[in-house]
Amino acid sequence: MTPEFFPLEEAIPASARIPDYLEQREYLINGKLRSWAGELNPVASPIFVKTASGLTQKIIGSTPLLTSREALEALDAAVAAYDLGHGAWPRMTVIERIEHVERFLVRMREQRTLVVNLLMWEIGKSQKDSEKEFDRTCDYILDTIRALKELDRNSSRFIEEQGIMGQIRRVPLGVALCMGPYNYPLNETFTTLFPALIMGNTVVFKPAKYGVLLIRPLLEAFRDCFPPGVINIIYGRGRETVGALMETGKLDVFAFIGTNKGANDLKKLHPKPHRMKAILGLDAKNPAIILPDADMDNAVAECVTGTLSFNGQRCTALKILFVHKTVVAEFIKRYCEAITRLKAGMPWEPGVSITPLPEPGKTDYLKGLVDDALANGARILNPGGGTIDRTYFHPTVLFPVNDKMRIYYEEQFGPVVPIVPFDSDEEPVRYVLNSHFGQQLSIFGTDSKRIARYIDDFSNQVGRINLNTQCQRGPDSFPFNGRKDSAEGTLSVADALRVFSIRTLVAAKTTEGNKKIVGQILRNRESAFLTTDYIF
Ligand code: G3H
């Protein structure tokens, strides 16, 4: 990269600017924004700016480094608000809880510009993708409300089987800890946080490692729109804060998007793991298989976005490409041409695709993967591949990749693209069978028989098989899950409501006496649970 890559301060457009330094001291416990007087964690942007003394990394603010004490206070508030299921929130009617969430959504939309700009500055996500993340999250909350109304309508009736009548409803699980990832610090966090809340659980929420400041503009909305203790927001080092929460044994739900190692380490700390339900979105190494008869234009286009959108920092990204030997030369030529056209630059630049990486030490890690592949016989095929400029790592296409290399197994979560040539259809199958991960894969081809064989080989291995399409989470109504070290539980708009709740039923023999009691409860609206009231 040339030194021109990073901008002059004055060249940053007004629309992408954020306040000079955002010193955040506030955190939310029991409906109150408290101010932290202790140590702060500086927030370093992946973006450098040119100054008279050279390139300087932008330090855009700081966040509170709370200790286990504050974390436990947040937990106490959530435990009290849940009150063993007798708190106002878990006992509230569905329609009342929906009203709280709707109020929050109005307030959240008011913060769009600042949240989008913070996404750009904190994690380097392009403006277009940052806006998409914000809007998709608002849509997800709306869809969640719609799905809950539907669920409630379906529960508003009685069923009768074998002489027993019953009404089945979904009720909350208890106190949830929600933690999201840095690559989708708003979207993926809120896709567990809001289903957890709306089902009546109370929550301790700890924002991701990076993409933390962008929650700050929403703190007042959280405070004002939910009863005290229902949502508590803490900051600090994971080990100290979250570890302490786990050890109490008071968490009923653990919703975590991150690494399987992180999830394992934390789950082990719970003294009664069987009492804690885990919903996990973890690592993945999704392969694409490009067959000889694939539509090359489509395969290349899908693989470019599949491997490199948000610099490959998506759990669903294509992280290894198996290309049939008969077409590998053509695929590589076209793929490399296509990525040469990708624009690298600052997140706010129109049409930008490749941007600086937010994780400290990430470029060194990626360089390690590339060096290891080169030492084991791979070559870098694209112009500029392997170039590093501070937090920027230029897309790097490695070929031929084999099972001696780390990149064959490790999830790079960055713009390094390993290409494995293959002869027999068995080779990618063996790769998937032996992989520790099992999220998704993509097959590119046109021969229906061959594709069908692959579908059957893979259907017990991964959560989603994509045909002539890159891997992805959306549409959000589709199930999103994984096997092995890739996930626990299934998320989708409707599934998330299920994973944060449990079915409870009231059942009785269909006798005249019981019919009379139930009839009276319903007619006189004597119970919030046993009711046939219908939400319109
Ligand atoms: O990081 C993992 C995300 O769930 C991926 O979502 O496929 O919509 O980018 P996406």
C-alpha cells in the first residue's frame, strides 16, 4: 500500500466525523446510568490519519474498565428484576413487553447516524455495510415483534388429546447473559438480546471487544424504555467480569457469539452447567466447491463477496475454496482479476470494499498464516497480495494450498484466500467430514446428479448447503446454526423466541367440573397465563 491509503484529517468528510474524543464513563445498572471513576480502556480505531509528525492511529475515546464488583451488581439487578419469575417483567403480558420494545426502537432509530459512524471508526466497516447493519437490526426487531404476536396467537387456544385439554405457552427462562462479536457488534448482539428481553428474561449485556462505543448512544434509550434491572449493560475485561458472573451459578441463559474456546472456558465456570442454556454462534471454516461445469461468472462473483466482504471477517465467509483441477487456472485468473478491481480505502469512501482491520495484532497473525503457506509450497497469485500497511492487509490469494498448511485448518477471519485444487469429488467431502467445524458450505456446478450426491454427503455435516450461492446468515427468517465447534442452538427470527423460552402448559382431564373452572378463569380474565385473549 502507498502512504496515500490513510487520509489527512481534513480530508475526512463531515458526514463521517464523530466527536473528537468520546470518553465514556457511563454504564447501566438497575435502571440508572452510573458514572465510572476508575480505569478506562482506550478505544483505538483501525484508521490512521496523516499528521505533520507522520501517520497516527486515531484514539477515538475510552470505555469503563469495570471490575467483577460492578458486574455482580448488574447481575443482582437482573436477578431481582426477574425475581424467580415473579418480577413485573416476566409476568407482564406479551403486548405490554412489545410496547416497551417498540418505544426502544423509535429511540434507537434517532441514533442511526452516530451509530453508523461509530461502526466505521471502531471496526472499519464500510458506510454501506454499516448502514445495512443498522437497518437490518431495526428490521430484525420489527420481525421479532411480528413473530411473537404470531406465536402468542397460536398459543391463545386450547388443544384436546386423549381426554385431556390443555393450553401451551412459552415462558421465559430467567436471567440471560448476552455477548456479541466485534464483526457485527450491533446486529448479532441484538439478535439475541431482543428475543431474550421480549420473551420476559432479564439481561446482563456486555458489548463486544471492539465496537463498544457504538452502544453508548443507546444507553439512555435502554434506561428509559425498560423497567429497572431488566437490561443491565456492563463493560470491562471478559475474564474478570463475565467469569465472575458465571461462577455465581445465577445465569440461566448464556447467549454468546465468539470463539468456541471462549465459550468453553466460560461455560466451565458455571457450577451447575445443566441449569444454564447456551445459545452459541462460534467459529467456522466454510468451504466452497467449484465443479468443472460451474457457471464461472457466477462462481467468481459469489466467491469474491463470499471470501472478502467485510475483509473476510464474517463467520459465514467462504474461508477455503476447493476448485476442480480442470477449471482451477481459469477460476484463479478470473478471481484475481475481479479482486484487483476491489477498492481499498477508508470506510466512508464510495464503493470501498477492503478496509483496515480492527483487531490489534491481526495483520501479524495473517502474515504468519501466509508465511507458513509459502514455506509449504504455496504462492501468492494476485498483485499486491501479502502487502501490509499498519492495520491494512491486502487481499492475498494462496495457491496451491494443502493439508500441511495452517491456513487449511485455521479460521483466518481476514482477507486471505486459500485455493485447494482437487481431482476426485471425495477430497472436499473428506475435508468437511474431518473438519472441527460444521456451519455452511457452497457448491458451484450445474450437473444435478453430482450436486445431489454432494447434498446427501453434506446434509449431516453442516447447517446449510448453498447452491451456486455464497454462504450467508440471511434471510433472517431462515434457520442459522452449525454443528461440531460451530454453534449450539438455532437462531432465526422465530427460532430465537423459542431458544430464549420454554413451554409450560396447563392441562386437565376434560371433565364437566374442570371445564367449568377453566371457563370461569377465561371469562373473568382471572389469569394472565390461562387466557384466550388474542393479539391483533
Ligand atoms: O459473522 C457472522 C454473521 O452472522 C454473518 O452474517 O452472512 O449476513 O454476513 P451474514
